[in-house]
Amino acid sequence: MSPKLAIVTGANKGIGFAIVRGLCKRFDGVVYLTSRDEERGKTAVLELNKEGLNPKYHQLDITDTKSLEVFHDYIKEKYGGIDVLVNNAAIAFKTSSPEPVAVQAVETLRVNYFAVLATCEILFPLLRNGARVVNISSSSGHLSQIPSESLRNRFKDPELTIPELSDLMNKFIEEAKQGTQSAEWGNSSYSVSKVGLTALTMIQQRFLSDREIKVNAVHPGYVDTDMSSHKGPLSIDEGAAAPLFLALDAPDSVRGQYVWYDKRIVSWVGQKPKEQ
Ligand code: NDP
């Protein structure tokens, strides 16, 4: 019988790296550290080898359909299915970035929403019954980040479909290009991308419940990584704790939820909890 299989995207550094570390210690199966850059990924694997941990490695650029398909075929052939998928890879422009909002909108949504969606579309057919999917969102992925009530109502509509959600993401990009996004969407492309990912999580759960697959979104906390310019107070292992809880420990009843770094289930549509 094939061993159980866990996969983490964007795992050569930061929170993804620590999630792989935690999975290697506790997951009863094979763990894949994946990265878009092969050299950075293999260096990360060597680092874990020094700790006595032995993740497998495969290249995976989530924005590259070919890379996703090669990975899909490899996993299908070698293992037949996936038990844990952690969608961790993402980007964030620095607040000091000189790139215009429109450029940031296109690139941020391309990686953090559309590429994660493509990853799911290509890899979900391999999910085994009972599998767990963890979508790394953010406190910025809380619905309260969106100023417009009518938009918030669209995002939380329990009938919302993936094509409709993708249309909403494209609408933001169009508004950012026109410079009219501010009042309804706010000015953070990162927030919009993560709200989109949280909404995607809720939709995915609707379609996968009948196979006992659990899909949850998580805010990992404010973590000391390159993305946060090392301003976050949490270590990467602390940032990996809630994602690992969802991947390994959460009761099966936890599904289609938005989970805070202290492992609390938080209302995605209610008031945003304060970062401690
Ligand atoms: P880092 O910037 O440290 O790491 C991001 C990882 O994603 C890197 O390995 C990067 O690879 C990878 N990546 C980026 N683009 C792609 C791609 N196209 N294909 C594959 N991998 C890619 O960020 P963090 O560890 O801080 O963030 C991890 C997750 O946690 C993200 O989803 C982030 O949004 C989220 N998050 C982080 C918070 C924080 O405080 N740090 C707070 C809330 C959420 P490369 O090294 O090649 O660039």
C-alpha cells in the first residue's frame, strides 16, 4: 500500500519550511518540501537533514501550469494520492514598494489567488478521501478588510461559485487599473488576495465534504520571516503551529473554517480579532 503523503508549497523558507519540519516530526508518512527554485529547495532539505529529518523534494512553481502538471503526474505515478496539502506559497509587496497599485494588484492576485486556485484544480483530483487541505490565509484575509458591505455580502454568499469569485478578483484588478478600488476594496492587494483565498476555502469545502475532505483557512500569526521584514514576533515554528494543528490534530468537525494562530476558530464574517 502507498504511504500517506503530505505536500507543502513554497517551503524553502519561512513558515512553509517550519511546517515541513513539523510534519517530518509528526506525520505518519512521506513529506514533500516543494519550492519554485530547485537550489533553494534542496538547500532547505539539507538543513532539515542536519536535524535528522528527511523530507523528499520536488520542484513546484505554483504560477507555472507545466510545473504543476509535472508534479501532479509524478505524485500520481509514485503515490497515487495526497493526504495533506498545505497551500503556503505566497508573495507580498512591501509597504514601501514603489510599484503602482495596479501592478501590485495583478501580481499579488496572480500568485496568491489564481495560482493557488490552479494548484488546487490540478492537485485536488489526487486528494484521498478524508484528506486535509490547509490554505494559509492571513489576518488580512478576514472579511472585515473589505470596506464595501455589498462586496462583503458577495464574498460570504453561501452560493458563491469559484468562477464568480474569480470574477470578483478580476474586478478588483480592473478597478486597481482604473484607480477606483479604494472606496469599495481598500488599497491592499494582499488583503484582497487573502480574502479571496479564505472565500475559496469555504467554496472548496462545500464540494469536498461528501468525501470527508477537510479544507480550512488559517492565519498563522505575525511571524518573523522575509515577508514580514522580520518584524513579526512569532518564530517560524510558532507560525507553523496552527497550520500543523489543522493538518494533523484538529477534530474532523473542523472544516470550512477560518482559524487563528492560537488555534481558535474565528468568525471570518464577524469582527476581526486583535493580533496579540
Ligand atoms: P516568505 O516570504 O518567508 O516565504 C514565502 C514562500 O513562498 C517562499 O518559499 C517563496 O519562494 C514561496 N513562493 C513565492 N512564490 C512562489 C511560487 N510562485 N511558487 C512556489 N513558491 C513560491 O513568507 P512567509 O513564510 O512569511 O509566508 C508563508 C505564508 O504565510 C504565506 O501564505 C503568507 O501570506 C502567510 N502569512 C505570513 C505572515 C507573516 O507574518 N509572515 C502573516 C500572515 C500570513 P522563494 O524563496 O523562491 O521566493
